[in-house]
Amino acid sequence: MTRTLVVTGAGGFVGAHLCRIAADAGFSVFAVGREAKRPDSLDGFVDEYVGVDLTEEWPSQVPTDADVVHLAGLAAVGGSFRDPQLYLSSNSAMVTHLCEALMRGSGGGRVVGVSSGAVYAAGPGDSFIDEASPVGFSSPYAVSKVLVENQLSYYRGRGLDTVVARPFNHSGPGQGVGFIIPDLIRRLAQTSADEVLTTGSLSTRRDYTDVRDVARAYLALITAPRLDHDVYNVASGTPRSGSEILAAVCAALGRPVPETRLDPGLLRPNDPASITGDAGRLREQTGWAPQVSFEQMIVESVSSVLA
């Protein structure tokens, strides 16, 4: 019998990649998105699609015995400061509707709830973060994700097979505006080689994983015969500075690295110098490891943005 995977937030950046990778792996994919019409990015990869506002309800068409990767949710950290209650109520409501529907039905398969590496309390210096690292509350977005994790823990106690994934920074083809790599690509493509580029700090280092490897990590958590933990980091284990990203983007564009000027207004107070995620638990439990190099991710991101 073909195994069914339900993907919420299927029309989003990660969701579209996950649907394709799951279909290639032999899953029957049931996609759930906010758009009334199935997004073109899902054509050929999903067997069924339903558009619904998950803050209001869980769609009755979705089978309650399937595995679920729950990606849907408000995800922009900056936006959470402008409307904190919206983030708290929306992200929480989605999990309630999902899990209550599974409780009323057959109990479901495994539910991978996607949280974020942003929930960790990174200090101002270098941080190497595993799942035992302390959790912090640096934004309403992070608060909403911790709330969602606690809800999944509650439903795990009620008998559902839930697990939390905490992805660190990820990028790749299809990522939209508002993130450093696609934004930098667009800015460089629109400026001449002799223009000075105004930036925030290029010295801070962050852990970047290609979006397709992140999607594979979620699928690995779904298919693992046994999971011994409730939380798994998803990270490359290698931090990259803003300067490294700039150099890689320029190389992919075939242009020299421009002169840069620091804009103090773009600096974040108490921004950690370096953040590295430890995904050792995920590797040991599932055998997952990144397959896409940082350089390949940048090259394909450039091609996607400029297409």
C-alpha cells in the first residue's frame, strides 16, 4: 500500500520542495495550503490538494491515518514584533485543529511539527547549539514556536506520535524576499560593479542548510522506524559569515566583490557572533546528512532569483 504524506504549508518555500522529494520517494502526497487553487509549484508532485485557513479548521478531506509534516505557520521574525498576538494565536490554533482532528480520527501516523532553531537562547558570543541548549524567548515568533512545541508534547502525552524539528537557517532555489541570500542576489544584480554596497554586519556567522536537505531531514524523521527523542535539530554544522555569502554570490554572478559600507541601522543589538547547529542526534538516529554543498546552494539560488 502506498504511504500517504500530508504536507501543510505545501505552497511555501520548503513545502514545495518537500512535496517533490516525498513524491520522488514514492509517497502519495496530500498537500494543504492557504491558496484556494493549487499552486503551480506543486504540479506533478501532489495527488490531492485542499486550500483552507488552518487557523479556522482542519480539512475533513485529509485522511487521519496519514503521516504529517506540519510546515504551515507565520514565519517572519520581524513581523511578529508588529503583531505578536496574531503569531501566538495563529500558530497555536493550527496545531490544535490538526491534533484534535487526529484524536477524533484514527490517531494518525507520525506528525513532524516544524519549529525553529530561533527558539534557542544564543548568547552574544559564539554558540554551538544542540538540543540540550537552553531555550530563549527573543521574539514573539520564538515564543509562538515554543508554544507549538509544548502543544505537540501535550498531544504526544495523549497518544499521538509527534516529534519536533528545529531547523536552523536554510536557503536555496525558490526562497522569497526578506532573507539575506535572495535579497543580496537581487541587490547585486541591480547594481554596477563600482557601486558601494550598504549592508548590515558581514562578520556574524550563521549555519545554512540547503532547503532540499532540510526537506529530506523532515522525511527522514517521518520514515525512521524508531525515534528516541522528542526534538531534533536540522543544521549543517558549519557557520558562514556574511562576507562568505557575499563572496559566493559574487562568484556565482561572475563579478568582483564590491566595496561595502556598514549601515548601523541594520545592526541587531546583542547579535551573537556565531551560531552553529548540532544535528548529531538526527544523523545518529536517521542517517541523514546534507547532500547539497553551500556553493551549489548559492549557484542554484542565483539561477532561481534571476530566472
